[in-house]
Amino acid sequence: MGKIQDVSLGIHPGMPTWPGDPKLSIDLVSRMEDGENANVSRLVMSVHTGTHVDAPFHFVSNGVAVDALALDTLIGTCQVVEIDPAVGLITAEEVLSSGINNGVKRVLFKTRNSNIWARGENRFQENFVALSPDAAEAVVDMGIELVGIDYLSIAPFNEGIPTHTVLLQNDVIVIEGLNLAEISAGMYRLVCLPLKLLGADGAPARVVLERI
């Protein structure tokens, strides 16, 4: 058995969140120190906060919601592919030349984005590395069923619709907000369990990798 590595972001009020999303807050509304029987916290945030899963319903009006995603896609063998730090946008050419093994169904792209998490940056970055629409088409054509990226969107900032739509219309599950700073390229067992939010377009997830 390989070492299990947590590639999820810790949820906290100072973390970067998508511009325009609800303000993240975690408030202790019941305190034992005030005489209450237990400590109880209230959480307010977007379902796309931190490490999270996009369901087709996020960009496809009649798409599947997050609670209906197939667990056998969210759990299983995956390949972590490392993209050259000089690459600012992952194109179809980058996908095809990245060394993805034949038959792989789950791919996580490690990019220079992971350096953002490594240095503890809490300010939202607009120039993160993402997939172009033709890269999304290449992913679909390769038969990949799940794709992940190490920042808060699989699509470039202010150009979210084309890439998301290509993937989600073809029922490719998307994991965003991964922290792959300590992960090397190779084959892993992926476990990704989004919260079972009925009818929701996405959900926060705890994601772990085990080297195989």
C-alpha cells in the first residue's frame, strides 16, 4: 500500500474564493465556554469553494446533479500528469503530448498553479493555468471520464463557458481546487467524495491519492 496523500484544500475564511461567490464564513454559534452543551458552528459558502466537484448541472440546464454522479468514476485509478511550468494555457496539443496512458479514465493536471498553494497565497489569482476548449475536446475524445486541475476552475478566468460546457455536456466529471504541490507525476488510486447535496450543481470534496 502506498502513502495516502490528501490533495484537498483546507476550508478557512481567508482562503481564495471565486470572485462574486458568497463570502465564506465559519462561525461558532454555540459555545461550551458560554454554558452551552456543545460547540456548534455555522458554515456559509458557495458549493464551489476550495476543492470541489462540478456536476454537469453546473453548465448544462438538464445535466446530472452532484448527488447522482457515479461513485465508480469518482473512485479508481488515475494518472497525475505534470505540465511544464512555462505553459500558461493547456491546449489540445499539450494534452496529446503530456504522456497520458492509453485507456486512462481519470486524469489530474499538475501545473504551476500548485505553487500558489505551496506558498500559502490567499489572494485570488486571475492568471491561473487552465484548459482551453480544444483541450477539453481532446480530453473527451480520449475517453477520459474525470479530469482535475490544481486551481479553482478548469477553464480560464472570464472564459468559463466553452471549456466547462464541452466537458460537462459529455458527462466528464470535473474536480477543481486540487493541491498537487507534493504530488509527483504517475499512477495513483483516487478517492473523491463530494458532499451529497441533492440537486446541486457542485459540492466540496475531500480528495486523496494513493500511489500505485
